Amino acid sequence: MDGFQTLLKFFMNQKTAIGYSFMALLTMGGERVFSLVAFRCPCSNENFRYGLVFLFSPALVLLIIGYFVNSKTWKLFTGCWANPRKIFPRGNTCHFFYIFGQITLNALVAPVMWLSVALLNGTFYECAMSGLKNPTYLNAVCHSKSEKCFEELHKVACDKSSMPFTESDELKRTLQAQSQILGWCVIVTTALLSLLTTCCASCQSKVSHLQLMFLRVYTEKEKEKMEQIFQLYATKLSERNLKCFFENKEPEAIPLPAFQAWEDASQLYSVSSSKQYYSTIHKLVEEAPKGINEETETMMDFVDRRETS
């Protein structure tokens, strides 16, 4: 039993690395499926557009999904039309760009993985660049090759060229090598940018490393408990309303936060060294005025969607 708990604790501590590894495996599997099942290079003048679509469209879709599933996106933009000051508060107009930058960095993980895997495989790049008609590029690729290279480069990806096999195979290897070089450039650049971003964030941190570790643990626990409380109060409220509706009784009071409290609790929070608050909820609870009237009725607008993390 102790061994199982130790193993479970290890996986919980490494859940970020495990999540990224699982995402990488899904990306590799998805790219392989696309290459074998859906991708068919036309071997015509459409090669360039067709290859680029398969190279970048899935990355764009993954980027959109990354924005969609990040709860910070909805905290940042919900109600921004009704209250623009929510995303551009007075005296801190850069707050929006800072938070949106964090969201974007998280959303870019999956698209970068896709581009890296697709470029290392080389299938999409080979098809796209074999259809590029730029004279400078053609002269560079077809240097010391026969004249047919300029005319039939778009057929190389499908092995339909009338060029000698050695020449055609050399062209395919050249295109694949270019793709893999670009793939490694994307990986190295992303790794360096991630390191620099992490270092800059750590250097500018207003609190210590241990306190940041505590903040991460607290945030996870608060999120878990919040979901449980939502389930509990939503169940109690729905049961009360249905019971009163069918039995024609007066409803008993169930205390709920006021409308402004919901608004305040939905704000994004940045930890500060002046006051040790670890979340928006924590700040509201510590700074809330005493003697709140629990019988205050509130009206809430419900959005027909589920909040995702």
C-alpha cells in the first residue's frame, strides 16, 4: 500500500511532464495518421499550397483549442464588452498583454509540437517545396542537375519523375534534409525561448521560490475544492427549487454570493509581496467587510457552457 501511495505521489508531482509527454505522443500519432491516411500530394502546381495547408492548418487548430481550453482566457474576456475596464484597468493597461502573453505561451505548446514532428518527418514540407516555383530556390535545389529538374521537381514527391533514380532520390533527400533542419531549428528555438521566458519570470518574481511552490499547490487545491463546492451548492439549489415547485412550498434561504462578489472572484490575480494573498478568493475573504447580510438575494446570468481548465 505504501508503495502504491509513493508511486501515485510521484505521478502527481510529475503530472506536468507526463501531460506534455502524452501530448507529444498524441501529436506524433496524429501526424502519422495524417501522413498515411489523409495526405495525398497532388504532384502538380498545387503542391506548394497543399503541403502548407497540411503543415500549418493543424497547428492553427491546436492553437485555437489551446486558447479555448485555458480557463484564464474566459476569466480575461468574459464580460469585456460590457466592462472594457476589466481587461484594461486604469493605471495598469499592460496587465492585459501580460496575461494574454501567458495564455498564448501555454496555447503554443501543442502547435509547436505539431510543427516539430511534421518537419522532422518531412512529408508535408517535401510536397510543399517541390511545388515552389521561385527561380532562386529552383536554381539552388537543381544546381548541377539536369534540365528536367526545373520542369519535374513537383513530381519528385510522388516518384513520378522521368529523371534518373539517383537524381530523383537525391532531390527527395535534399528536401527531407531541409525539413528536418527546420524541425530541429524550431525545437532548439522553442527550448531557448522557454528557458529565457522562465528565467525572466523567475528573476522578476516578487516572492521566493518556496512561496511559488506553495502557491502552485494552493491553486490546485483551491480549484479542486471549488469544483466540489460548486457541485454541492448547485445540487442543493436545484433540489430546493424542484421540491418547492412540485410541492408548492416557500423556498428556504440558501446563502449565495452577491452579483458583485461573483464578478470580483472572477478576476485574475497576481501574487504580491505586500500582502500574502494566494488567489482572488483568498483576497476577497481576507478583505471582505464583516457582517455581510446572508439573506441578500442575487440574480445571476448563466452562460450555457462548461468551464474548462
